[in-house]
Amino acid sequence: MSHNMAEKSELERLKREFLEYTEIEKGRSLNTVRNYDHYLSVFLEYAKVQTPKEITESLIREYRLWLNRKELKKKTQNYYLIALRSFLKYFTKRGLKVLSPEVIELAKVGERSIDLITPEELKRLLDAPDISTQSGLRDKAVMETLFSTGLRVSELCSLPRDLDLSAEEFSVRGKGEKVRVVFLSPEAKSAIKKYLEKRKDVDNDQMFPMTARSIQRLIKHYAIKACIGKKVTPHVVRHMFATDLLGNGADLRSVQMLLGHANIATTQIYTHVTDKQLKETHQKFHSRRKT
């Protein structure tokens, strides 16, 4: 085996060890590990370097230009850079002399915009399934559960069939293995019960034996059926859950807990939406000076 091949495998070997470390010691989901694997493979393929010390500041600058010219969204470019930064942090942790991870600055992303539909559109969406069919009952249960709990689609897919519905609340393991409690509204509880009564398959232990992709397709289908012109995804339903709570006076910290956000800054994005409502409230209710 040539000297070059042995060196080449050093970064590949470190990448494999980093991914194992990310999965086992950091407790990240397999999905995150797969994404990191992809982002780092793209970098290694581009950089053609064989050892950690060859990762230089100028190489990273060129790589960023290359990513930018691929016309990737700034947010997507940041995913590549975050993976690389974590990789460098891992080297430092291992005591390897490498470029400081701080050198990698993320691309400036504009204010995160939140896609929302109106409360009327949400009602039309939730009422769109034909509940005289088994698939319609299932789809109604899926959407009512999403709106009642604010679950991420991956969390919804992993719900067990034998959930205790009488409690009207259950624990869910979310991002970063964090456990939180979510609550079922009477509408969601009723929709799940009706669906389970009609369900035929006995051996599947998932509440909703569907993939994230099929749930995305299902919601898109009902959005079209309900004549909603905007793009509607499971995440839009999660957004509606959060803005509904804040719009009705819930405090930010509680909403953070219900959404399972690690950082309250993520939850604060929703306050921009309710700020608009505050302005309307002010205009409507602030006393007009009597002349």
C-alpha cells in the first residue's frame, strides 16, 4: 500500500470515528449522522486533502466560494459549514493540531421567515379528509395530532400504537434525545380513537405506520383539496400550533418547552408573527382621542 493511500485513509478514518462519536457519545440521531457523513464526504471530495493539518484557512475560503457558486441556499451552505466546524472541533478534542473551528464563520442568513396559513385555512385543511373511509380517518387523526401536539413529522412517525389516550398527554423523544410532554386536544383524541377502531392491521405497533415523506404528501394533497394556494407541510402545521398558543397569550418559555426547542431564540422567531397581530390589536382597541 502506497504512502499516499495510507495518508488518504487518515481523514477517512477520522471521519468514521467522528461519525461514531457523534452517534454514540453525542447521542445524535441516525438522520443527523447520515447528514454529517454526506456534508463531510462532499468536502473531502472537493478538498482532495489527506491529513487534518492540510485543512487551511485559504482552503476553507475556496470551499465556501465553491458552495456559494453551486447556488445552494445560504441555510444549506451553513449545514455544510456546521458539519465541517464540528469535525474540526472533534480534532481539537482529540488533541490534533488543526485550524481553529472558530475560523469557519457561517453565511449570513436573512430573518427566518415562517410559512403560515390563516386559521380559516387551517380549519379547511383539518376538515378536508373524507372520514367515511379508513384512510380518511387516519389522515384526519394525523393532522389533528400534528396540530394538537406541535410534533415534528419524525416524532409523529415514531409514536407507538398503544399510546394511553386516557391520559391526554404523553412523552416524546425529540431532537438531541430530549424528552418532552405533549398534549392531546379533545379533537385529536377523538380522531385517533375513531381511526384505531376502524384499523385493520393487527401486527404493526406504530400509531401511524407511514413514512415522513408520505405524511408530507398527504398534507400537500389535502391543502390542494382545501383550495389553499400556499405550500403546506407538516412543519407549517407545527408553526400554526406555536402561533396559535402565542396568539392566545401563552408565554414564550412554555411554548419553547412544548415545541422541544433547545434554544429559546428559535422560539422567538414566532413572536415576529404575533407582533403583527399586536399592531392590529393596538389599532383596533387603543382609545381614539375624542376631539
